[in-house]
Amino acid sequence: MRSLFFILEKEFRQMRRRKGLIRTLFIAPIIQLILMPLAANYSVKNISLVVVDHDHSSTSREMVAKITSSGHFNLYATSESNKEALSYVEHDKADLVLEIPPHFERNLVRENSEKLSVEINAIEGVKAGLAGAYLSQILLDYNADIRERFLPPTHQAFVFRIIPIHWYNVFLNYYLYIIPGILVNLVTGIGLMQTAFNLVNEKEIGTIEQINVTPVKKFWFILGKLLPFYILSAIIFSVGLLVGFVFYGMVPVGSIATMYIALLDFLFALVGFGLLLSTYAESQQQVMSLAFFFMNILNMMSGLFTNLDSMPAWAQFITNCFPLSHFIKAMRMICLKGSGLADITPHLLYMFAIGLVFNTWAVLNYKKRS
Amino acid sequence: MQAVIEARELTKSFGSFIAANKLTFDVMPGEIFGFLGANGAGKTTAMRMLCGLSIPTSGEARIAGFDVYTQTEKIKQNIGYMSQKFSLYEDLTVKENIRFYGGIYGLKIPQIKKKTDELLHELQLTQEADKLVRELPLGWKQKLSFSVALVHDPKIVFLDEPTGGVDPITRRQFWDLIYYATSKGITVFVTTHYMDEAEYCNRVSIMVDGVIEALDKPSVLKQKFNVDSMEEVFYLLARKAKRSE
């Protein structure tokens, strides 16, 4: 027990001496957290639109005005021929071509129906899908408007109007969704890598041998090595929350205390994983490759950028074994929904169980003798 | 008198390679025991087994009366170890290193303070107490390592090529430290490549290809092989070696 104090004292002394590292560890996440939410944004804006209007009626003009005023579309050009319009797409100037047939207004009034053609550049799948969806939504809306206008009330058929209400994130503010995720991602990177590096470093410089020949208990030594990284990660997490507040006005709806309970639980699993990696690696290069491999999987499969529910069941099972996916979920629940401890209990239990496995495995695999 | 190191047919093999083969010897309290051998002869392997860092494949050994299989933590309380590779923290100061190792050996804070002053005085490092170890010349680092290995007043200290790469003057000073330690009753188990150092030992063993080929007082060995120096004894034995690094 007393040895723990001396190990911690040494670790913090060494940490303090690595000023460059500490600076990087703090400045890098701040910059990332300021920049990344701007890029990791799925609401599609600035879709470039080319209109081929063969009708030139007041209805067609009004319809185009409605589309461009939605905020999602920029009218890049109007054109007289479909061929010319497609050449804009060809040259990557436009994403979407809307063709309005001749006599659009007349046919609409007389025959009660008319067809429109929409051509979308589908090189970027997500963008194309969303552009199509936005456009149909606007057109449907406009369709309902003109029905009311042109048809006498007696002839009006029933019309559905769907008005969605977005719970928990009323304005679909993307930042509120992505910032907790990015923050968790940054803490993961730092927590995992630094823990693993620090321990392997002692192997590389040979001091571990000197430690192993002392009667220090394995448990205290490992705890002394890990505790500083709990603290470091928690501080970086707090700095991140502050950045989210200052730059994006993110104020968690739920309680900060609940969030930190989840954080500690998560760090237990994460730091345990770092320790486990370090018991298998002999050099910093090895541990770097290992950590990099796992970081990539964790990042891509933990629901940071993608939706986990759309994955096949077996893949979902795998992601359930990642502490990161549970922490991201818990963080979003707390930040957006104001979930309390009881709501996130399943995630807490998952993380704790995973942590227990990693830490036990690591301690068993760390040997003072060979 | 009871031996502080007793090895009986101590063997370590890695697969089919026998690094140390049936080592049998005793080391008496207060003795300086030289453990010689060419590179790759198995000296470090043997020493790691005696320190409880490596589990023997077969054979018996007791260090300060404790068994190397079952009582390694007790052994560690009673021995100091200085590895071939410099293994103090370069980013800690001289004082901080002493404090850290004192602490994990279970010394109380006042004891650590006293010990620190004592060691710094012995090593004449009082001026450098607050310097980072990184900034010290190699010879001083080695002397510091040695003192740190003695911080908890062990019964036995194991030194693995402590003077490798050190200039002759510092080597001499290093041996003064070794003599000073034995004067306080500490047993010294040392490996070296310098045959002049072998002459300073009370007894030496010479290992060739994992086997102890000779073990006696330097004077007796010289007589036995009918030569004038340990260098020649070593040469006669070690040139039979088939394996090298």
C-alpha cells in the first residue's frame, strides 16, 4: 500500500517533466474538438441544383423559388436542355437536375396530374439520398399547397400532412449529437495509447527489470501505473466539455455527476485494455501498431459516425463488447435526453463487466518472472 | 558457516537450447564471488534465476535461505540487483531515484532521508543530488545504480557486468565501493569481462557454454593451470567454447 504512494509520486514527476507531451495531450484534443464537428456534419447543405424549365409558368417559377428558399439547395444554373443540364453534373458543378416538362401548369390544372423528372448524382451516396429526400419533401408540400389553391373546396380530397416533432434534439442540431461522440473518441485515443505506451516504455528502457527484482506487489505497481491515466483522461474529458460549451454552446441536459460516473466506469475498461495491450507488446512500436489497429475498429464500429442498429446482429454483438459504444450511447443519452443513472445502468454494467475482464486478464498476463 | 547462495544442478533451457546446465556452487557470506564467462556463456541467465526473475527449468537453489521456486518475494527483500542495462529513471534526479527505490523497498520516510544523505556522501554526489540522472556521466550512473541496489541493506547484491564501458579510474572507484559493501557484511555476486577485476574476487567460477568449468580462488586457479594471470586461465578455458553471441 505504501509503495503505491511512491509509484504515484514518481509517475507524476515524470509526467511533469515531459512538458512537450503534456502540451500535445491537451492542445491536440482542443483543436480537434473545435474543428471536427464542422466536418463531421451529416445535414446536407449547399446542394447545387440545375433547373430545366420547359414550362416558364408562374407555378413552375414559384416551385423553384420554394425549393431554393429551403436552405438546402443552391440554384447553380437554369438551362433550356436536359443535355446541357447533365453536362453540369458531368463536370461536377451540379448535384441534381430538376426538369419541368412543357405545359406543366396547364396539365396540372386540367388533368389533375403531371410528372417531374429529377436526376441526382449518386457518387456520394448519403448526399444523394438526402438530396432526393429533401426535394421530394418540398415538392410534396408544394403539391398540397397548390391542391388547396386550384381545386374548389368541394373537390378536395383528403390530404395528409406530416409534421414531425424531433424529441431530445428539437432543432436536429448536429453538433449536440456529434460532440459527445468526438469527445469520447479523443479520450479513448489518449487514454488507450498513453497507458499502453507508458508501461511498454519501462520494458524498453529496462527499468521494469529493476522493479521486478523488488518485492513490490504486482497489484500496487499496476494500480500506480494506471491511476495517473485515469486522472489525465478525466481532465482531458473536462477540458473537452468546456470546449463544447464555449464553441458550440453545448450544455448537457442531464447531470454532470452521472456523466462522470459513466466516465470513470468507461476509463476502468479503457485503461484496462491499454494495460492488456502493453503486457503483450515488447516495444513501443509493437504497442503502437496494436493500439492503432484497435483504435480504428473502435472508431468505426462504436456508433460514432454510423448507426449501430442497422448492422447485422452478429456485428452488433461485437460492438456490444466495446466499452466505447456503451460510453458513446450513455453520453448521448445524458447530454441530449437528460437520462439519469437508472436509465444508463445497462451500459454501466456492460462497461464494468468488460473492464473486469480486461483488467483481470492483464494482471494475470503481467508476470514478474519468466 | 551457512552459504547464502546454494545452487544444486540449477538448469535453464529455452526449448532445446540449454542456457545454464546443472550449475552447482555455494557462495559464503561476505564473499566477493566472481562469475566469469564469455559472451553467451549463460551468466545472465544464471543470475536472473538466482534473483527470482527467471524460473529454473530444473535443479535447486536457495538464496539467503529462501527457495527460488516458491519464496521469490522473500528473496527479493534480501537481495539487490544491478542489471547489465542501466535501469534507473533518467528523467528523475539522483535524489528522486533513491527515494523511489527506497520507497518501494518499504523504507520509512526518515530512513529514506538518512539513506539518501549517506549514499550521496559515499558516492560524493552531494553536489549532483538534484541533477537529472540523464545528465550524469556513465561511470557515475553505474556507481549510483550500485548504491540504489543497496538502498534496503540487502544480504546479497548481484552485479551484472557493472563496469562495462567504464574508464579504469572509475572502475577502481567502483571496486572500492564493492569492498566497502563487503566490509559491512554484504555478499557480492559479480559478473565481469575484465580479468584484472577477477583478481579482486575471493573466488571465481568460469562458465563455458552453460557449464561451470572451473571454480576456485584466483591464486589456486592460476597455479592449477600453471599460468601467471587470470586472463590466461580464462583464455585456456573459454577458447573451448563452441557457442557465442
